[in-house]
Amino acid sequence: IIFPQISSNPNVDFLYLRYKTDDVLNLGFEFQNTELAQANEFVFFALVIGALAIAAALLIYNLLLGFISRDGTYWIYVLYMGSALLHIFSAGGGLRLVPSLTELTPTIAWIFGITAFVLGLWLLRRVLADCLTPIFHGVIRIGLLAGVLQVLSDLVLDQQTLTKLSGSLVAVVSVCMMVVLGRALYVRHVLAPWLAIGWGLATLGLVSTVLTIHNVIHEPLYFLAVQLGFVVEGITFSAALAVRLRQKDAEMASANTRACEQQKRLLEAQEHQLELEFANKRIELLSSLGGIAYLRDNRETGEIEASPSFFDIFGLEPPLGSSVIKHDELLSCLTEESRKQVEDRLRSIIVKRVEASGRQQLSFVTPNGQLRNANVHFSVEFGDGGEPLFINFVLSDTTELVAAQNKLRDQIATQEQLFAIIGHELRTPASALKMLLADQGVAKLEPHGGVIDQTINHLLKVLDDMRIITRPELVLESPEVRGSVPQMVKNSLPLLGRLLLERGLSVTVEASMESEAHCVVREQLVRQIVLNLVKNCALHAHATHLAITIESKDLGGSILFTLRFADNGKGIRKADQASLFEAFKRGDTESDGTGLGLHISQTYARNILNGDLTYQDNTPRGALFTLTAEFPKTSIELENRERELEVIDASSVLDGLTILFAEDSPVLRMMTIKVLEKQGAKVLVAEDGKEALERAKNERFDVVLTDIFMPNMDGNGLTQNLREKIGFKGPIVGVSAAVVGEESDRLIALGANAVLAKPLDLNLLKETVIQHYPLIEVRPQGATADGKARILVIDDDPVTLGMFTALLEDDYEVQTEINALKAVSDFKALNPDLVLCDVSMPSINGLEVLKELHSLSPSTPIIQMSSNPAASYYLSIAKTMGATAVLDKTVAKEEILAAITRALKDA
């Protein structure tokens, strides 16, 4: 029973009487907003209006998001916030503005409040979906059902019944709400604390409402808790939706990224599939056009599965409806030689089980009799027991390639023959001029004699370079020569003089004093690398100047040379530098070329010259190539050769020999005869091979010296006839002016012992003769009945006697004596043609033996020997006492035989 405004207290709204069940009547005053009774009224209303304004703004914001995103969660939030605001509005007396609804205000406020709770629980399910299990989803369904029943009961039930049901239904909703929030707090959901605070206040208000209905507490606490709870929860829900939106954006971005990656992979897979399809079609096309076939040999069934291109390439009829052929059918297509190769290879695979792959060349005969060639690659698939199961063959038709190679080989042979003729016509007069100048001693004449000699030598080197140009592989066979590296570099440049002039490239060479030191150099190799680098600069660098600097470092037994080639051209792009020295890489150039020059030069430098060839950018512009090469200061081979030549010169190896000499050039013939006769040789002269062969039939000679290119009969024909028809077994030395063909190899194959270049190098000729001296037939007057000369060897060392016996017994009758006194006493009975006598012996030394034997037979040649360096003094005395020669027993057997042969011939 309410008695409004009967109190004089302005803070009292109304006076009430409450009738309780125990028949007690309570009278009291109801104070509005008890907790805030002392607060400033303006501040209180400002806070309330601000909170409602925030709630309204959030309502509008999420309404717009709902329209934009079309996400049902935002519509649930809009309904929740709308219900909460309507509850606050109606509960606060807002509906009193509509007189017809004034009596319904409590019911409407209650319905909106319960509706807000139900929508809030539904929204809570959406926001916390990621941390809820199926059990908690069931709890939420129970709460939703209880809330819906509460709303329906408000609409259809009377006040008395409603009052009885409200407590239990609201309790169910509240418990479900608290259980879900407890789960969120347990898993530490980021929004759980805020959701718990808001719903805690709202639930407190809901419970206070029920308690008010049941007359447990008074009503105002309900309004404060519910309104504050709804506003806080609205803000929290909005924040939760914002976080959820951001997570969805991140998930969407991540999904979009994954989708893009998947799409990219799909596109790559599609492109790869297209490439494979294209490659497959291209392989099929190339197989048919390029003559490639595939065979698979099943060793168990004995059948061979062949690709269609196999039958097309080799002109065979494929079996009807099948691509399988038998082994015998395949072998019948091969030539006899190829069939044997295949059978041997299959036997090796099956029996030895060692070959897993390989290749070989085969020849097929088509049904129409045409010969076809194929390059066959095979691979073997072995079983677990090591037995071959399948053999896969890939055949490529090389018929046209073989024909082209044969044609190219013929063209190269023709080209080499042409260069040989050109070289012959050029080198013959140059060689004659060289010999004339040497005979007249022009090199020593002032002021231009030395220049003339250098010029003719340079011309001969140019002719040598022509051979390297036509056959580059011969540079690897180039001999070691002693000389100056800077001078060799300078001598190489005139070969490119015309190219340098046309390209406007000037080249300078600067060398340190140390680098001028002479050493043993592979001159042709150095010249080839220098020519490659200078030529590349002229053709590709667009440079106007190339500076070559040469430095050296003494390494003790060798000298390390560093040659830098720096130009001012365009340089080389960074992208091309990594592959600069690879084969067939030509880089950024408009000029023709094979792309092999730098690759070959670096290979030579690393593998033969014990150095390297590298590149770096020049400063400020251009390219800088650095060549390093190591050359020995001396060479054992050259020192041995020099010692041999000294022995040859001292003993005059050519003295007394008869040389059959064939040369068609009058000047060279005249000069060579003069040189040989100065050395004591007798020369049988012929103008061509035919005349030389006639003289060989009627006259005796020891050595043959022949030109290769001659009229009527060339050197090849002469050599072949001397070996086969005349039966000549002595040394045959070819002399050729043509140095750019394979004529040297052909002449040696026909029986010559060596080929020398024109002009004739006397030292090389002597070295060649001494190397083949055992071939010279010697028949002294004192020979035995079977034609062998008698040699007496006197030495106190039985090992030495055995060594000389083994060395000489094939060509001579050898007599040995370990006792020097006995050798002297038996000398007349032995009657040797030559005596080999040791200098140092115990009973009587070699000098005394020499004196005694000379008194017995002054004409018998005696060679004094020693292996002791300390005996060199006695050897020199022996020479003055009449010894024919002195000999070191440790020298090569060829030199010993040569000394014996010379001594017998002189005798």
C-alpha cells in the first residue's frame, strides 16, 4: 500500500506499508538510490546519460557492422543491446510517457530484461565458441530454454503463477551463465574477466528482481545492478566482437595467403604439367626427327620391346599389333662386327655382372641394303640376386653425323695438305736463306746483321705457328726451349699486327729486369695463351690500349711469372664473369668465335704451366686478366742433351759416315752438303727420291737424310722402298719444310726414325744419329769369320766384365780379362780389334796397360774407362798418351756403343 509524497523529507519518494504473512504490518520510507543519496544529482545523471550514450553508440556501430559483414553475431548483439536499452528505458519510467502503457511498465521491463539475458547467453556462446566443449554448449542450450520459458510465461501466465515460476527459471539462466563464464575463466580467455564482471552485475540485478518479487529485498537495488550490468556487458560484448573481427580478419588474411600459395602451387603444377606435356611432345617429335629409339630387353622372356621410331629409323616392318621383336631379329639387322660387339657385351653383362651402363657404336643394315650407324647407350636393371632382369637401350641414329664427320675429316686432310704445300713453299726458301746467312756469319755483322738473323728466325716461328693454328692439339707436344718469357711475348704480337691495326688497338709490353732471366719454357704454349688473350681484347673489348706487364718471383729451383693483360675497354658484365672460363661461353659480344679460347687457355695454365688464368675488373674501367706460370731455371733433359752434344762435337759423330742425301732445292742441297762435309761426312747427293733409290741399289751408305716433298718420288716413297725393297736397316732422318700437316707422322709410320724441320739443325742431327747409332752397320777389317769384331775388355771388377759382355755380345765377339798382366801377355794371341781398359786396377794401372799395348800394336784402338770421378786426371793423361777415347762407365749404353762404333770406324 503506497502513500506517495506524504513525507516532508525531500529525499523520500513514498511511504509504504508491507503486510507480511505473520500478520505484522511494517511502515517505512523508501529512499530512492540509497547508495547515492549523498551524491551530486547532476554528476549522477551525467554518468547515467554517458553510459547510455556509449551503449547506444555501440548499438549503432555493431548494427552497421552487421549490415557490412552480414554476420549473424552482430545482429544478435544488436537485439541484445536493444533489449537491454528498452529494459532500462521502461524500468526507469520511460513508458510512463505513454499513459496507456503505464500499468504494463513492470511487465514490459521484465520481458525486455529476460530477453536481454537470453540474447546475451546466445551471444556469449558465439564469443566463447573457441573454448567451449560440447558439454558447455549443452549447458547454454539449457539456459536458453529456461530464458525462453521465462519470457513466454511473462506473456501468458497470470501474476500469481508467474511469481512462483520466476525464481526457478531465473536461477537456471543465472547458473548456466555462471558455468559458461567459469569455463572461460578456467581456460584464461582474454575477455573472460570483463564478461564475468558485466554478467555478474546483470545476474545480481536479475536475482535481486526475483528477491524483490518474493518480498525478500526492496526494489531499487534491482534497477541499479541490472542497468549497470547491461551497460558493462554491452561494452564488453562489443570489445569481444571487435577482437573476434580482428581474429577473423587475421584468419581471413592467413586463409587468403594460404589460398594464394595454393593457387600459386596449383599454377606451378599446371605450368609444370604443361611443360611436361610439351617436353613429352617435343621428345616424341625429336625422337622421330632426330632419329632416337628406345629398346627394353626382357632377359626372362627373351623379348625386346621397341619404340615405333626404331622401326622407322632402321627401315624395319613392325609386327602386326605389337612392338615386340626377338633377339635374333635384332641381331640379324647388325653388321657382323657390330653383332660380335653386342654378343661380347651381353656376355660380359650376364656372366661377369659388372657393367651397369655403357655405350658403343653399332652399324645396322636395313632391308634395302642401306648401312646405318647408331650410337647406343644402355643401362642394366639387376635383380636381388644380382642377375640382369632388363637391359634398356637408347639408340640415336648417327648415320648423317658419321657421314658428315667423314666428309669433315676429308676436308681437314685436304686443308692440311694445302697448308703443308704452302708451308713447304714458304719454309724452303726461308730455310735456304737461314743457312746462307749462317754460313756467311751475317748475324755478327754490324749494324744490321743481328736484326736480319732475328727476322729470319721470326719468319720460321710464324710458320711453326701456322701448324698450331690448324692443329691446336700439337701445342701440347711443343718442346721446352731456353729463353726469355718477355721476348717470347713480344715475338708473338706481330702475328696479330693486321688485326690490331684494323681494330685500333695499341699494345705495350713492360717487363721487370728479373723477368728477363732465361729459363726453360714451353714457348708454343705461352705464345698460344698470349695470342688468345690479345685477340679476345681486339675483337670483344672495344678497347684502344692493352698494357701487358710481366713480373717474376724466384722460387729457388724455378721462377714464377705473373703476366697481367689490362685494357681500357668495356669490361665484362658481372653476370657473365662467373661463367667466363666455361667452354662455349661467349658473353656479351657481337664478334664471331667458338667460346673456347679462355677455357683452353685456363686449362693450359692450370694443368701444364703449374699456374692459373684469372679475371678481375680493371681500374677505372676495362678488363684485367692475370696469367701465372712456373718454369724451371734448368732442365735435366737439356743438360743431358748439352753434355751429349759436347761429346758428339768432341768425337765428331758424323766424321767418316756416308750419308745418302735427297733434296730437290738446289740452294738447300748445296748448303747442307757443305755443312755435312765440314763434319767429315761423305755425302751421296740425289735431287729426288727416285735418284736416291737408284744410288742406294749400287752404293754403300750409313745414314739417309731425305726431304719429304720432292718430284718423281717423295720422301715417303723413298723411305718405304729403302725399308721394303733395299732392306736398309740404318737410320733414316726426314727433313721437312712443311710443318703444318701430318707428313711427319706418315713418314715415321713408313719407317723413318725421326723428322727434323728445315733449316737443318746440326746439333739435332747429331743427337738423332747418336740415338740410332746401333743401327749403323760397321764391319772393320779385323772382323771374325762371322763378321763380328773382337773386343777385349780388361777390368778387375767381375760385375763390370759381366755388364760389358751382356752389352756387346750380340754385335761383337767379347773377350774379358780380370788380370791386366795376363791380358798384356796374351795380347798377341787374342788379337783384338779394340780394347776397353779400366784406368784403376791393383796390379798394373790402365796407363801402364795402354803403354804396353801400344808398343805391341800401335794401330789397335784403346778406350780408357773409369767410374770414379777422382780418376778424371788419369783419363786426361790417357788421352795425351794415345788413347782413342775416354769413357765414363756410368753413361748410357747408347753412348758406350756409339763410342765403340766410332773407334772401330776410325780404325
